[in-house]
Amino acid sequence: MKRPITPFHRFPGRLAVSAMLSVLSRGRRPRFLAAAMLAFALALPPAAPAAAQGRGVSVVRDAEIEALVADYARPILEAAGLGRSGIEIVLVNDPSFNAFVTGRRIFINTGALLMAETPNEIIGVLAHEAGHIAGGHQQRLRDQLSRAQTMAVIAALLGAGAVAAGAATGTDGLAQSGAGIVSGGVEAARRSVLAYQRSEETTADRSAITYLERTGQSARGMLKTFERLAGAMALAGVRVDPYQISHPVPRERIANLETLARASKNFERADPPALQQRHDLMRAKIAAYTQGHAAAMRLFSRSPRGAPALYADAIGTFLSGNSRAAVGKIDALVKAAPKNPYFHEIRGEILMKAGRPEQAAEAFATALRLDPRKSGIIQIGYGQALMATDRPELVRKAVSELQAGLTRARDYAAGYRYLAQAHGKLGNIGEAELATAEGHFHSGNYRDAKIFAARAQQKLARGSPAWVRAQDIINHKQPRR
């Protein structure tokens, strides 16, 4: 079982990272089955999602990026019949070009968002992953794994019987034959699972083409993604046995899809200029945070005075510690695009770092007013800035803003820390202990969550909503892993 995906570290600009524990298989199973990941990935090498799960993936929380990717996904999910299915898109802090699904979550790497030059490339990725969810491929993979496990178990039993018979009669050849039965049975089971996964990848590709056609979008970006994968494999000199992998070889995928893609009347359709600029602003932010100031500027070297380059420069200057210069640079962007909520949000972050919380609160308030999604992350930033003023009336307002933000971003653990600080400043010790417990709970640290919940109960009115919530935390049973 997975623990909640919750931030444990926050970078300026609300680019927050969180830990997600791996999905672990339980029981004594053949090794390849125990390691199998019940997720489908777009990119190669196919082991990437399993490796990411095995080491734990770090998750990015950012209002601007989340809003853009949600806008990319919305029409695709509607076309796939998943508009009301509660699909969640999770941003993974990983530099590789990859995406995968597990459960009702689509995971997409920041590397994919950074490398994709157009929105259409990411929309194609999301369409492919939506195809896996709409097709029920994960449940079918579970069924396939169950059948493969049965095959392997039968082979193991037959092989064990042959080994035992050989040992009893002193016949080495029979014992060796038994070992061969075990090995051959496991290999046959493994190949059957891989063949199944390849077929489902092909199905998801075709479904993606259908969704793109229904939404009037081009499949050009999807083909470009596969061309990128093929080029990366060729550059690395990778020689692949097509029967030993879980995905079709990229060149085969391109050949299978190119005719369908080019036959569409939408193939030459380009992304709207406004959407392209939002995409470039997102890439500028990711590059500045993950690759540094210089790398972010190189990304837009052909248009150094364009908004994306200026955005990367402002964020890079801020991250280098020069808040005063960063304020001037972000102010220029705000002046040019006063209705962009995320410029105001970054401005609030910079002002907070500069020790100007009241001005930061004004910037966050403007960002929240302009944000059509009313992001809980921005509202938490607003509450944090209000709390930092140390003015009692603003600290009280901070409590209400933080609580409201956390209703929309329940897994944003840093928000509970700010809420605890605000309650502490007001002398609400029981509420502060409960907020601390909530932060630990949403970080998956259940032991400390229970400790702080018990401490909170000692200071809260018995039977009050806060006391009952503390009891819920105390009674929570930690998921088995």
C-alpha cells in the first residue's frame, strides 16, 4: 500500500517536493512477479516506473504547473469517458522523459514537461496514459500476473517433483531436468506477461489517437515523443530483443501510428499561441529550479527578451539569493502581464524572502483573486505571509486562510506547519498540536501524528470537532506494506 503523497520539503515558489513510498508486492512469489509494477509507462527503458517506485518518487507541488497540466488533461479525460472519474495527475521530480499510471493517478515527470517543446507533446503523453486507465489495463495486468504466477508455480511443483525423484533414485539427469522445468516455466510466464504488456501499450497508443481526434488535436506531438525515444536508444547504442521488453520498440510504434496520425485533418494543427506561452513559462520555471539559472537562460537563448526568458531570469536571480534584484525583474513581468496570477505568486515568495511579509501578503492576495482555480497552494502562501506579519488581527486571518487552503490541498504538509505556528502565536496550543499532528499524518509519519494528536486532546474540549479529529488520527491503522 502507498502512503499519502505529501510534501516534506518546499522550495521557494511553492515548488514543493514530497515522498511517496513504493508499491511493494507481498508474499513468496517468483522474483519477476514480486517485482512487477502494476503501472504502464510511456517511455523506455520500461523498467523506469518500477525503479522509481522502488526508490520512492519525489512529487512536485506547484499551482502554475498543476493548473496547466490539468488544462491539458481535461478535454482528453472527457473524450476518454473519464471526466468524472476523479483522475489525479501527479508531478514527479525526475529529469527523465517519462509518464506512467497506477490506480487512478497519472504520474508525469518534470523532465517530460521540460523537454517537451510544445503543449501537444504532453497532451499526447496524457492521452496515452488515459488510454491505459479507460481500457482497464491495470486490472487486466493483475489478472495476467495471476495466470503467470500459476504457470510458474505449476512449473516449480513439477520441477521440484523431478528433482526429488532424481535425488531418490540417484539420477542426476532427472534432477537437472527438474531444474530446467522450473527455469523454463518461469521464463514462459515472464514472456507471457511481457507480450501482454506490449499489446496493451499498442492499444493505449491507438486509444490516444482516438482521443486526440475527438478533441480536435494533432497527434504530431505523440509521434515526436516516440521519435525522441527512438533517437535516445540509437544514440545510446541500445540493442533490444523485442520479446524481452514490455513496450513495443519505438520505431515500430511510429510505423504503426504514423499513417493514422497523418490521415487526421488535425495533423497540421498547431497549439494556440497563448497556450504555447504558458507552456514555455512552465518550462522556464522547471529549468530554473532544477537546472539552475544559466541552464534556464540557455533554454530561451533565441528569445532572451521574451516572457519565458525573463521569468527564468527572475526566478534564477531569486534562487541565487538576490531578492532585491529579483523584485525588480518580477515587477517588470507583472507590469507587462498584470492578470497573470503566478507572477504575483512568485512576487509574494520573493517579498517573503526579502522580509516584507505585508507586501508579500498583498501579492498573494492578488494571485489568489486572479487564479481561476483558487489554488489551495496559493492560499496557503497567503496565510503564511499573514502569519509572518506578527500582527494579531492578521495572524487570526492567517488561521482562516490556511484552513481554507488546506481544504483544497489536504496533502500539503507544510501548510499544517504554518497553521500550527499561527495557532501558537495566538495561544491556541491544542489547535497547534492538532495541526502538527495533521502535518505528520499527511506526511505518512503516523507514529508522531498519534503522539501529537494525543497531546492535542489533553488541551481540547472533549467531544469537540477538533478533539474528534485527533481521535481519528489516534485510531488510524497504518497501511500494511
